[in-house]
Amino acid sequence: MALFPPADRPLITAIGQLGFVNPFLPERIELERLILGDQFVAGETVWSMNQLSGSETENLEQISLLAARVVSAAQLKLAKGVAASKRDLQLYVDLALYHLFDQFRSDFHQMIAAAHTGKKERTVTFWKKFSKRHDELFAPCGEQLPMEFDMVQLEASHLLACFFQVRRAFFHVFYFIVGGSASAARLRAAIWESIFSHDLRRYQRTLFRHMDDVTTLITGPSGTGKELVARAIGLSCYIPFDALKGRFAKSFVDSFQAVNLSALSPTLIESELFGHRRGTFTGAVADRVGWFAACGPHGAVFLDEIGELDGEIQVKLLRVLQSRCFQRLGDTDDLAFEGKILAATNRDLMVEIESGRFREDFYYRLCADRVETPTLRDQLNECPEDLERLVLFIARRVAPEEAASLAGEVSGWVTKHLGRNYAWPGNVRELEQCFRNIMIHGEYRPAMVAGSRVSLNGTDLLGALQAGQLTAEELLQHYCRHVYKQCGSFEQTAQRLKLDRRTVKRKIVEGNADS
């Protein structure tokens, strides 16, 4: 008797694969469609949080019931001593892993949500239940598994740690990286790979031990959510579970520390990161443990504005990345850095390298893993509905009791007064301030058009044009000045614009006077 009927193997294979795919790539949707057939509920092509319901997907419940039935039937056969082929045993293991995770999905979610409210409990109250169910699923096939099966990866404590990490990663990506645009979807998928690599099977086998050694560089314009990306990665590191104590090695909410380098002087940067000995400099009245030492294993340090560092500190950080060692200020003993480093910048580091302001060797140590955040304008060009989604997301953070009414008010004001094509030069950070302005004053006046007259550079002029915020007179003044800078004379400017020379001169002079 076969463990699985041949006709059911494609279905069972698809369910097993579903547990290992990047949930934010189209492959997940195709697998769900293959598994459910006519019962598949079509939704958005991009998996993003529905801000109104918070639902992940309607198809998961159907797949859960199907997986439970198939696992139960196969488990019964194994208990009766049915000899399974190597292929069927692998199918069963994949299916059982999916089913085990699915059974405790809500328990992991509640544990994560509680931690974000301040309950940083490392003890897993459902550990005994999890361990019992694990043994029920895998004990019947244990003796039949071939030697090449690595039983370590099927240990209950390791699986609990992996499942908790997967659920944390999903939580911090799905619920915090908002947007239905293709660029937002690509960002979510890239974050997932930065945590697990593109091969979750390999990660579960061995890479979970090594991913902290890989530095992640997050790039993108100012205000595009680079720290959100860093938090999603830093709060989703692998944390071992101690089966005897029934608790994790550390609380994940304590595992992430952000350091804004641009806000610190060079001496303070070194003290914050490396720590110092008492008396090393004026004001060092006691020994200080820096963030690299405090991080410990399974934690992450986020270095924001990495492009602002001077050369001397770049050299010291390069040593940390190369050797995973550092020294406190005023000390000669080497200390080991055991966590993960994340860094972010809004600068073009290749330009900084060419200008001599950024070390090339330091850059190539930083960029083993790169994630780029899209502009808000790019997201809205692809999916205009993201404006309402983002406004509601902000409202739920700023004023949760009034979220629905405030979100509607802000979205309506923006659409009416700024227009759907407003450039949002400050990206999501500007949208957040726009929200607060409208909440307090009932309006928002972008800084670049704060007066009755505008004085804009070339980049902001494009945004003002898209938003329809210039009068015809102001537009002509700015365009005349722009062409004049290229031509260098009123005469040539007038010829290119096919205007009278005196008109061109007047527009340029008046425009400069108004500026």
C-alpha cells in the first residue's frame, strides 16, 4: 500500500512547497490556485494587508483543512507500518511541517503581538503541546527516514525557533510594509530574502547559523521607510529555543538597536558603538558598554546614515565587518561582535566613492545584501489606492481612536487640494507630517509652495507642475530662468523660446526679484 495515492501526489507536493516559498512572490498565489482548483478565491495579485479587515488570505483556511485531512490519513498508514518510499517520506515531512506550523500559527501571532505591547515573555506556554504534536507527526516515520535526512532540522526545539522566526518575519513585513503597488510587493519579497535567503530549505538546514554574518545595506531616498525595513529584518533574527527551560534565549523586541550616526559627533559615535573605558576622554566618568557588545548573539545593530561617517570611523567599522572584532575606546582587548549589522543611506555611495568621501573597501563589505526602498511617488503611480492605505496606516498609529474619520478627512483634503499627482518630495515622512497638519489645522501647506510666490529648484518645480500648483505667470518665469541659465544671454534665450527679448528679460528679472 502506497503512503500517498499517485493521483494525490501533485496536490500534496504543492502543499509541502507552500511552506517553503517566499509568501510575497507570485509563486505563493500559483500554489494556492493549484491546491484549491475551483475553490480558489481570487484576490489582489499583490499580497498586502487589507487595512479594513486585517485578513491575510481567504484561501489559508481551506488549505489548512485539506492539509489536516491528508496528514491524518498518511499518519495512520505509517502507524500501521506501511513502508513508504523515499519520495513519499519527503512529501510527508514537508506536509507535516506545513501542518504543524499551521496548527500553532495563531499562538505565535499572539506571542508576537503581546511582545509589542510590552509583555516581553520568553517562555512558550504552548511548548509541551507543540512538542507532543511534533512527536505524533514525526515519530511514526522516524525509523524509515533514510540516513541522508538530517534529523537535527526536524528537532522540535529547532522547528519551534524556525516557526517563530517565520511568523515574526511575516508579522513585521506584512503589517508594517504597507501598499498594494508592485514596488511595495517587491520590497516585501526582498526583505523576506534578506532574512531567510531565497532558499528556505537551505536556511532551515544550515544558513540559520550564518545569516547574521551578512551585512544588509538599505538604500533609498529620504523618508521612504528605510528604518522600517531595518526593523523588520532586525526583529526577525533566528533565536534558539531551550527545550529544557521552555524559553527562548532572548526576547526578540530587545534584539534591535538603531543608531542615527548623523546625529552624533565622531567621538560619540565610537563611544556609542564600541563603548569606552573610564577616563578615556573628558566626561567618561565610568566604563560604558557599547551597542556592539550589548547586541550579543541573535541581535542586530542598525547604523542609519552610514554615508555620513568620516574616514577614520569607516576604517574601524571595516575591521568589525572583516574580523567581527572591535575594541572599546581606551582598551586594547579584542571583543567579539556576535550580532547582525544593518546600515542605511540616502546617498549614492558610488558617487561618494568617486569623490573620495567613502572608502571602496568599506562599501563592498556593506553591500553583500542590498535592499532599495521605492519613493512614495513610484508607489502611487503604480497603485493610486495606496494613498488611502498609507493614510489609514498612519492614522492607526497617531490617533487610533479616530483613525477611520481622520483617514477619510486627510485623504479627501489631499485629493482636493494637492491632487492625485502631487510629487511628495518628502515621501512617506512628508505624508506623515501632512496627516498631522490636517489633523491639527485642517490643512497642509507644503514648504515648497508656502508663499503666494514660489522659488523652486528644478526638482521641486517638477513636483509643483505635477500637482498643478503654479500660475501661468509663475511657470513662464521659472522656465525663462531655466533656459537663461543654459544660454547665458537674454538674446539667445528669446530665440530659443520664440519670445520677444524684452519679455524674456522682464520675466527673468521679475522672477529673481520675487525669489
